Amino acid sequence: MYFLLPHSYRWVWLLGASVYFYSYFIPYYLFILVLAIIIDYSAGILIENSKNKKHKKYYLVASILSTVLLLFIFKYYNFAVSNINHLTGYINSDWGISLLSFALPVGLSFHTFQSLSYVIEVYRGNQKAERHFGIYSLFVMFYPQLVAGPIERPQNVLHQFYEKHNFDLNKFTMGLRLMIWGLFKKVVIADNINVITNNIFENYAHLNSFYLYFGALLFSIQIYCDFSGYSDIAIGSARCMGFNLMENFNLPYISQSIKEFWSRWHISLSTWFRDYVYLPLGGSRVSEKKTILNQVYVFLISGIWHGANWTFLIWGALHAFFNSLRYFLPKTLLGFEFVKNSFLNKKINQIVVFNIVLFAWIFFRASTVSAAFSYIKNMLLRYNYSCDLSSLGINRSTFFVFILISLFFLGLDRTVHQFIRKESNLFQVKAMALFSVLVGLVITIGFWGKVQFIYFQF
């Protein structure tokens, strides 16, 4: 339908599709999204029209506060109130503030950050205020990346809605391949692993160190395949229609430092924090102490951005701590440079960083802080306690087969992405064979129960 419609009506079709897509979850939450769109659309025009620098800043601050207030009410209000009520209980003063009863709007943090990036870029003079309300609405609501990113900058996307996209077989095929690969990572790897990790994290008290470690390993694989799988589907579906969205992942688990990990994981979010939080705070242009603090602030904000729970804040704090070590430990020790073989140095660094990330994921996955600490305690100390996986509904052979298959396909991720981008390979036999096999695996062993994308909750 997109290519059949005249160019001047295509934005209407895309906006209608996006409205339907978002309304499919909880229809009345569309009004929250529309309110955020109206606020930031109006703020952009007011900022551009204003000749007074102070007034520009007032409009910017008003826009940011209004948008963040929406995010706070729906995502953090109950968390804040619960902690206030809990704290006042300790001092024998029961405030009894009532909690609000509603579900978190899908993808609220994503489209909030995308909307904020627009207003900030208009204020900085890097983006002209968008006067077409429909096009601006489409920028915020574009359905491929509406609920879980990538979080786009207006400079990358807005102009694309004005450009005429003719049907391009290369882009269409490339988009379909990305979607197939993303769907494979989601329903074959992530969703099948989900059954196992749910059982392990719910029954950690009965398992020994060996299985708890592999449970954390499986979750590391699951969350990568789940989220990068969504990103591939989003980027691929947009590519089919001629749109280019930014890459969101670049093999994060081969990183040799926490800093490198965040340059490869959820790239659109990490660069958002870099551009709109870290650099405005002074970045690394200030003293070393202030630089470290700036990085800690970013990691803590990133943690709480992911969820209104102390587990996410601790997860962010752990990344802040391990990232800060490079300022205090000798470079030789930190980079294992006492090993003469540079290849071995690299591999040791990758293993150490991956296990640090894996350790932090336990807090990300656990439902409470106490559950996370108990899981870690059992993982570290219960090394000689036998357990029966079958009692948890987990087949031992299936458990290890999925670990091997998952690790194998994680290693293939870069190769497949490079292969997809080779436009000359459109109809090569090996390409058709590979993606036919992937489609076959998606249909035959894909898990088709209701398993929401993990990042939809953010």
C-alpha cells in the first residue's frame, strides 16, 4: 500500500498505521502520546520563533519538564510513593499516600526521549522546527521503532518523510532479511531460552552454582537476542519502505571494557545520554574527579530509565563502578598487559568484561534486590549442591543444546549482518538457502506463546 499510494499521501498512510499499531495495545494511552506530541511540537515552533535567548530557554525547560512529568506520573510515581510510604513507616509517621492504578504505557521511555531530542536539537539550532503537525507526529510515532527504538535524532529521520521512496528491490530484500534474522533471534533463541531462565530465576533456591551461572549466561543471551532481534525487525521493516534507521547493536559481548560495551549496546540510548546528559555536564573536558562523577550520573540515570525498581538502579551503579575502575587501577593490570600475547590479552579482557556484564544482568532480571543477592550468594557458594533440572520442567539435554546453539548464532551475528548488506548477493543460492533455513527454523521450533519483547516494558 505504501508504494501504491501517491507520494503526497504516504505520510497519512504511515501515520494511520502507526496510530493503529500503538492503539492495538491499550487504545486510550494514545491520548498520552498525542499530548506529548502537542507539547513538543508547540515548543519547537516557539523556540524557533523567539528572538530572546531567555525565552528560548524558558520554552525548552517548560517542554522538558512537561514531557518528563508525563514520564514520571506513569512510570515513577508509584515507585516514589511506595518508597516514601516505606520510609515514613520507619519514623512512625504514616503518610499513606495512595498509589495510582494503571498499566505502564508501552514504549513510554522511548518516544519520550525521541521527542526530547527534537526539542533540544531545535534549541541548539541543529534542526529547523517542523511546521507540519502530521509529519512531526509521524516522527514520534513511526511504528517500526515506536515502542522500543532505535531512539532517533530528528536530523536523521524527519527529512526522510518528505523524500519520495521508489520501490528498490535491493533495499526491500535487505529489509526482509533483517526482519527474518531478527525474528529468528527473537522466537527461536530468546523465547525458547525464556522458558528456561524463568524456571531458573524463580527456583534459584534449589539450584547449585553451576546451573545458576548458566542461568545468568542464558539470560545474557536471551536479552541480547530479544532486543537486538527487535531492532533488526524495526530497521528491516523501515528499510523495506526505503527508510534508514540507525544501528542499535554492534556485537557488545566482544567488548574489552565497560566503556566499549556501551558503545556497542543499545547505541541509540548510549549516544542519547552522551549528547544530552554527559556532554552538557562537561563530559571529559573537566577535571578527572568531575569526569568520573559525570559518568556515574549517566549510568545511574540509565539504570532508573530502564525501570522503576531498585534493581535497575543497582544495575546502573554496577556499570558505573566497573567503568570507573579504569581511573584507579594500573593500565597493565586492567588490560592484562602483563600477558605478552596481545591476542590472549584481548580474549582475557573480553571474558572478564562479559562476566562483569553477566553479573550485572542478574540485578536486571531479578524481581527484587533481595532475590538478586540471594541468587548471587547461591551462585558463588552452592558449588557442591546437587539438583534435578527435570523437577523444574527443564530437560538437561535441551538446556545445554540451547546454550551451544545460542552461542553459535551469537558468533554468526556480525557475519549475517555483513552478508545482508551485500546488495550483490540478492539472489545467490547460498543467500536463498540460508534464509530459507532460518524461515524453516522460525516456523518449526520458534516459540509462539505470548512472550512480550523485554524492552516493551520500558
